Amino acid sequence: MTTIPATPMIAAAPAEVSVETPAARLVRKFVANRLALGGLIVFVLVALAAILAPLIAPQNPYDLAVLDIMDGSLPPGELSGDGKPFLLGTDEQGRDMLSAILYGLRISIGVGVGSTVIALTIGLALGLFAAYSGGWRDALVMRLVDLQLGFPPILIALILLAILGRGVDKVMIALVALQWAYYARTVRGNALVERRKEYIEAARCLGLPYSRIVFGHLMPNCLPPLIVVATMQVAHAIALEATLSFLGVGVPVTEPSLGMLIANGFDFMMSGRYWVSFFPGVTLLITVVSINLVGDHLRDILNPRLQK
């Protein structure tokens, strides 16, 4: 009987396992939602149009030297005296509405993003300080937060602007005063949970300095919910600035935002010159909705309770 020699076993090479980083996983989940991705693309395009307004706008709508009163109140698509088309029409002073919207976006987005960044910085610092310090310091910060959140935002903004006056910087101060409490409360709630975990206790036992524990260990774990709040607050700040400018207490006429453009054309709506308010209003709506779409999906991604 012939014996067949046994074939030696060859160990299979271990398969390479790709480890997905949290940032890559976040990007993958965000891109998978077409609605949120579309909102991000729209907002990026709107922001780029605002930044490049001096280069792409047909005219500087607030340079009196280039305005012609004879071009006033032209409907969309009409030609000026020198044959240049006004795609979105003109207002009563002959300003090109497309150019006015592009320049107005610069102020609206600048005020919204700028006030959010400042308020986020203040709220983050106060929230971390209150949560880590505890005691009467925590109670003092939280009572200030409760006091600020106890009043309607629009009322606080009107009172502050009545005291400070009109201006882009004044509007930013009012918006910062309205927003910082949201960040402080959000950060404090997350920091109270994190400070009881083992890695914070280990850092204390190792004798690490206060600043390193707070900003090196505690703060990074409190940032994810702040990203969602900040995104939503940008849209809220842009809408609130437009409301204040529409009421006549926001930015001055010489530095108009989308809200000021809507207010300028409100009196002409009944006379048929709808485009003076309609196109700035649509632009404001598109901007706010696109930011909200991004913020809603970020909330779904970063909050495990909302994930399927």
C-alpha cells in the first residue's frame, strides 16, 4: 500500500485590518447624507460669494460715484442707460440688487460667524471654570446663565442696542451677550460628567497643573456638542441680526446687511416692486436653511442616542 506524503500546512498571512479614525468616520457619515452635504455646499458657495463680492459684483452699490438715479426701480432683467443688464433689478436709488446682496452677505455672515466665535470662547472658558471649580464659583456662573436665559433674546438685544447705538460692532456685542450662556451651560453639563471619570482623577493624582487638566484633558472631550450648538447659533445669529436691522436698530444704512435690504424694500412691496425685498429675503432664507441642515446632521452624528 503506497503512502502519500502529507503536504505541509502553510499558515495564511493575516489580513490587514484598516482602522478608521473618528474624524474619517465623521466625514463618511456626513457625506452619506445628501441633504446635509448639499446644505454645506450651498453655504460654502454663499460664503465664497460674500468674500469675493468686491471682485464678482457688477458694481459697488454703495459708491455714490457709480450710481445713476435714472436706473432706479428697474425690474429684473432690465438694461441700464449704458446697456448693462441688472439681473435682479435695482432699488429706488439705482443700486444693482445682485451687488447689494453680495455686499450685504459679507456683513450678515461676518456678524453671525464673528459673534459666534467670540461667544463660544467666552462660554467655553466660563463653563469649564464653573464645572471644574465647583462650589460658589459654579453657583455664581450658573446664576448668571439662568438670569441671561430667563429673558427673551430679542428684548435683550433691543435694550443693548438702545444703549450702545447702531453699528456692526454694537450688533456683535449684543449677539455675544445673547449667545455665551448657551455655550457655558452646554460645556458645564458635559464637563461635570467628564471630571468624574478615571482619566481626570489620574491626572490629578499625577499632580498635573490646573491649566493642563482643564485645557488638555477636559476641554477636548467637551467640544463635540459645542460644534453642534455653534453651527445652529451661526444661523440664529444671522437671522437675529437681520431682524434687528429690519427693525432699524441694527447695522446703519451705510453698511447694510440682508436685513437692511429687506427693510429698504418693504415699503415698495405693495407698489409692485417686489424684487427689492424678495431677493434679499430668499438669500437670507437659503443661507439660514443651509446652515441648519448641516447642524441637524452633525447633531445626529455626534449624539449616540440619535443614531440608529
